[in-house]
Amino acid sequence: MNYRDMFDLSGQKAVVIGGGGGIGREVALGLASFGASVTVADIDGAAAQATADLISDEPGAAARSTVTALALDVDDRAAVNALAAHRPAQIVVTTVGVNVRKRLAEVTDADYDRVLNTNLRSVLRVIQAFAPGMADAGYGSVIAFASIRAQTVEPGQGLYAASKAGLIQLLRTAASEYSARGVRFNAIAPGVVATELTAQIRADPAWEHAYAGRSAIGRWGQPSEMVGAAVFLASDSASYVTGSVLTVDGGWTAVDGRFDPFAPR
């Protein structure tokens, strides 16, 4: 076996939902660089097109894969179903997510609906739209971005944490239902990553420093550092990986704070 070929995505069709920026944009670029033909979908159609243009501008990209862009609202079930019907894929990645930072006593029904609909219900829509066709074809990989907040929380993160914990269990259930038919479902759980979603935190130097210091590596992650995990889970190198969570957090969930009693005083 040529193990180098296990990461080759040539001939694969991929859909990246939320590909207009941040982690989604880098994942779309990464999948395309390994040969996948990519559909970039985002609620911001112009941002999706900007990602598609970046892929097209890469040297040799046209020879390796094709790329298209479209506007997609994941809260619109009909639109998600239409995407799956018109662009069936072997690889589907969803990175969409929103957060409302409020203590539980302050959370409104509207907050709950917004976060849970976008972070959890939209992934159910994606599974329902794409998984049956993948199962009929006997092959597929669905990857959704969860968060370390599914495992460890902080004040004001209740809705986000609950949605991401639910997302992981949703993917595990899908794995139990579809993996015997060749479709794998996995989650990637990033730590703190410098994206639009975390811009509010990073705008405060004290907060930015505090979050950076919490991980073992001692810094924020970059969107590009999520690509390796996504390519791995999308490719045949992960053919025996399903129902799993791949944590990419700089050691955040592995260490208990930064206090080192052996450090020089």
C-alpha cells in the first residue's frame, strides 16, 4: 500500500458549509489542495466567492480540482436539501456556529433558538440531507466543528457549550446508524482560535492574554491549524475512524492551569 495516497482526495467532491471565512475558508483551501473539488457555501455569498477565488488562484488548482461558490442559510431546510440534491458529495464539512455570551439567568428564548438552531439543528439538517445519498453510494465523510466547550465550560457559555455537546452526540448517533453503510461522522473540537467568532475576546488585551495562557502551548490557534485534522478525517487515512472527536486545542483540555511549582521564583 502506498500510504502517501491515503490522503489524496482527487476525484472527491466536497461541500464546506461556512467556508466564507475563518476555519471554513482554510478547510476549503486545504481540501482543494489535496485534490477535492469543492463547493464553498456560506450565508455570505460574496465571502464564499472570495474563498472560491482564492482556491482558483492557487498554482495548479484548476488541474487538481474545480471550485464553486453559493449562498446558503443553514436555517433554511429547503435550501440545505436543495444543496444536497444538486451537489451530492463524498465529503461534507460544516463549520457554522454562533455564540451568545450571557449568564443562564439572562438567556432569552430568542437567544436559545438562535444558538441551538444554528449550532445543532443545522447539523441535523445536513445529516438528513446528505447522509442517505452517501449511504446509497456506500461512501462518505461528514465532519462538523464542535468545541472544547463541549467538555469544559466557563460562565456565560451555557448555550454554546450545550449546543456543541449535543452536536457531538448527534454525530455519534449518526455514526451508529450509517457507518456500516460506509459513511463516517466525526467532530473536530478546536480550542481558542483567532476567528471572527472570537474577535470580541481578542479585542480586550487582558482577555486575549488570559485565554492564550490557558493552553499548554500558550497561544491562540490559527484557522490554518485546523486543516490537518479536517483533511485526515475526510480522507481514507481515517477509514476506521467514526463517532470520534479530534481535539485540536493546544493542550487546553489536557492541562490543569499554568501554575508550575518547579519554575524559578
